[in-house]
Amino acid sequence: MKNIYSYLYLLFLVTLVVASLNHFRESRVEFLYIKDLLPPDEFREIRGLCERLEPHMEEDELSIVRNRKRIGIGAEDRITELLSSGHVQEKLKLLEAKPSTTPVEYRVYGEGGRMGWHCDDQLYLKRQYEIVYTTENTSDSETQWIDPETKQLYSVRTEPNSALVVRSQSVLHHVTPVTHGVRKILKFAYV
């Protein structure tokens, strides 16, 4: 009888170790740019929903930000639902992550709008990805980042319906100043 308990205990420990390894297995993605995140009809819908929020936006008081307005979006909102959909999860499956409980935020950069160099804060124990989904970009603003391994500088002007994925606490990046036009984004997270 003692051997059976020893065997069951050993089996339990092995199962626990295997489960832990699978739980902590994480994607190696640091930075990723995805075009056409949403199907065209959902892109039009989300853009319209965002435009309705604009009269309610407030100036962003974050110290590294200039001329940016923002508004938080609730967990039950249609925008959050679209960004958590099976379609979006499929596009982001290589992250090996799921939508987080961090609220989605709508942000609008006007003329002079920018965001200084920073790494996104890590809010979870698991690997976290900040996702910037562009709804409109008529500006000349770019997102620039430094590759953590090569230390090389890269730059992209995000297109409407594109997603820029950045691993938190990993990639140093910033948004260059808008000298004309406007840049509108949704920021959300996957863990």
C-alpha cells in the first residue's frame, strides 16, 4: 500500500512539473507589425465607434506625452469585444497569449502629439504584450524602436487597421511628433 501512495505522489509531482512548464512556456516575440488585423466590416465598425467617443476624450496628463487625448473603454464595450474576438486571437496566436483584463484605451495624437522613449510597464507575472491598433493615421508620425538584441533602430508609420505588438519591459520605443494630420489608436494588452 505504501508503494501505491509513493507512486501516486510521484505521478502527482511529475504532472505538476509538466503543467508548470506548459503554463510558463512563452512566446519569443519582442516586436511585431500586423496589417489588416480586422476584416473590413469590423474595421469600419470599430472606427465609427471610436469617432463617437471623441467628444468625451480628455487631455492625457502622462509626463512623457504631448498633445494626446484619451478615453478608457469598458470591458463590456463592443470595441473591447472586437479586439478580443476569435479572429483577432487567431491573428495574434503566435504570441501564445490571450486578451488581458487591462482596459482598452482610445488615444488621439493631434498636431505636436508625441510620446517619449519608454518601455511599457509589466502589469502581469506572465509575459505581456501591448498592442497598438491604428484606426486612422493621416500624420507623418512614426513609431521607432530599438531591437533589444541588435540595438538597431527601426521605424514604421502605422497604417489604419494595423496592429503594432510590443513586449512589455523589453522594447525601448517612442512616437515621433505629429507635424501635420492626426493619429488615432486603440491600445490594449494580451498576456
